[in-house]
Amino acid sequence: MELASIYSVQMDYIQSLVRYEREGFVYGFYQGKTFHSVFQPIVDRLGQVLAFEGLVRIWDEHGESVNPSDYFSSMTPGDESNVIATLLCGKLHSINLAHTAYRTSKLFINVSPSVFTLLANYRQSIEHLMYRLRCLRLVSSQIIYEITEFEESDLTGILQGKAYLEQYGIKTALDDYGACYATRERAMKIRAPYLKIDRSYVGDAKFVEQAVAVARRIGAKTIAEGIETREQFEMCRESGVDYFQGYWIAKPMLSQRLDQYQPLVI
């Protein structure tokens, strides 16, 4: 798609989709659907907050909940609606986090390979992001883009985009390590600074230890996703995992409730 139609000098199209609530919080409205940010903490081995992953909750025009995974997977990779919805979610997350007590924390944002490649290799999109971050008094080093499932054909564009973003201080994470496309071989090629271990493996000590070994080899930090019990947390911590995320830590929270979040005492 032609990104110039989004990054117009005359109009910030994504900004026009943003709606304001009380206290500066925002939600989005696009193609009849409403988008709201929720945030799930990512904590260190002592329970202190490293970051929040920005997630989205979507409702249709009838007020019915729309599964975000189904919504994004139904789109053609890299088409206009996919790009716009991804940019909208990222904008909502950054604005909302900036209006909380955790405004200095890192922010993990999900992005598909096709959208990541398109945006990360387009200078105007990155410069626009940098401008918006400055307006919010955030810094580029707070932003981590989570690269979701990708095929081998996406690899060149991802590597180029990753290198380009790093020039601006923006880092990446390889999401769902161990599931489908996020293999050891691809982790070694991408060398993202963060390796997120898929939730289906957090109970497998052998796999977790192997993931930690891969991460250390490429200089990455590990994040265990989907931690639902203390036993899973303890096993992953003993296996050398650096950071943790999941319902046992905390469920995703609306922006307005983030100030009330107290880190888990571990």
C-alpha cells in the first residue's frame, strides 16, 4: 500500500481516529469498531515492573466483543486496513501509557511481519513516531515492537527494518518463541534483544533452559509468557528466565486502572 496516504502533510489520518476520554485517556474508532487499550505488566525476577505489553480490546457497532486475534488474522497481510489498525493500536497504547504513573516503563507493541517490514523501512513513518513520542514526553528506548509469526520470505525485510529502527533507539522482541515460525534458527538470524517464550512451553523445564541458552548466545533477555501459577514462575526463574508475564503476575488492565497496580511481592 502507499503509506503517503496515511502520513500526509495536510492530515494525520491515524490521529483522526482517536477519541478522547476523561483525564487524557483515549480510545479508537475505525470502520465501525471501537478499540480500547489494556496493559499487562512484564516483571523481573523480584516482581518489579520492566514494561507493559499493550493489548487491545475491540467491540463492534452492536457492542459485541471482537476477538483481536481473529480480527487481525482476517486481514490481508500489509493491506491498508491492517496497517491503519496496527498504527491506531500503537498510538492508543503510547498515549494511554503516557497518562499513567508508569509512563517511564517500556512498552511492548505487537506488530505483524508484513506491517513491521512496511513501516520500519519507511523513513517518514519512523520520524512521525519519533515526533509523537516527543509530544508525549516518551523516548524511543521505551518502545519494543514484538514481531509475531512470520515466514522465511519475511526475513529480509524484518532484518532491514530491525536495523533501521535500532538507529533510532527502538528495539524488537521475537514473540511466541517455540511456536510455529519462531524457531531457534530464526531467533539466531533475527537476534532480537528480547525473546518471549511461548505460553505453551512455560511448564517444560528442558525447553525453557534451551530457550535461555539460545537467548544468552545472541545477547537477548528472555520473557516467559502465560505464567499462571507460582510453580511455573519458580521453574522458569530457576531455569534462568529474566522476565515474566501472565495472569499469575496480573491480568490485563484498562488504562484508567493502571495507576492502581501494585507490583507483585515475590
